[in-house]
Amino acid sequence: MSCSSGSSTSSTTTQVQVGTPVPPIPSEVNAIPFTVGAVAAAGNAEIRMSLPTETPEASDDFYFLEVQVTSGALEPFSLRPDMFRVYTVDGMSYTPVAAGTIEQFGNATLQSGESYEGILAVSIPTDSEPALFLADLSDLGERFFPVAFSVDPSFTPATPEG
């Protein structure tokens, strides 16, 4: 199969092209992403992201994560689906959608100490692999900030040299 993109191509077709994130990842995000299953402090909220143990029934064009948000705030706050994104290797990002029996993730209001959890589904219409999950609660106020997770279950952060 021949592919012409107007630029020179390498001899391998498995080379992954890494794109610039769209939209850009907030500068406040942790430089080294959290690992699958870790709990990240996002200011007045804690976020845990893991991979589902069973893949929900839906089209192959969907990617699924299990996400839990726990409030540490004194006042209630509302989550929106656009606060959650899955970035792919090509730099594109996708927000949660409904998929079959799975409701759109992110429509919730949390009281102090309350948790919201569910399956987050994104539709990825390309062959680009998911790379990063971003939860950006920063527009809720100065006591909230964005956190990023690697979606690669074998990702282990490099030990800083020093």
C-alpha cells in the first residue's frame, strides 16, 4: 500500500509521529505523569485513574478508563465532561462521550467528602494510540489544578538523576 503525504517517508511504516497537543496541556500539569491506579492530589480534589478490568460493550472506536474524583473542598463543586481529556500520540485530544449503556462521564456535583466514579469513554476516530489522561479542574478556582496520568499500564517514571 502506498501513502503520499507530500513529505519524505522513512523505510518503516510503524514509526509513530508525535504531535503537538491540541489543546495545549496546561503548564501547571505535573512534568512526570502519574501512573495507572495512582491517586493524584488536584488541590481540593483527589483523582484516581485506572484501566477497566473488563472492556465495556461498545464499538472498537472507543477507549475506556475508570475514573474516580473525590472532593476535599468545603463547598460543593460541579464537574463537566470538558474537564477530562484523553490525548493520543498524534497530539489530538478527546472528551468523554456516551457509549452504549455508558453515560457521558463528568456530569456531577460533589459535596465535601463525596466521590464520583464511573467509566469514561472517548471516541477516537483515528489509529493513534491513547497516551495521556488529563483532568483539569483549574477553572473551579485557585484551590484546584490539573493533573495528568500516563495510560500505559507499564509506564514507570524515570528516577531523577542527582
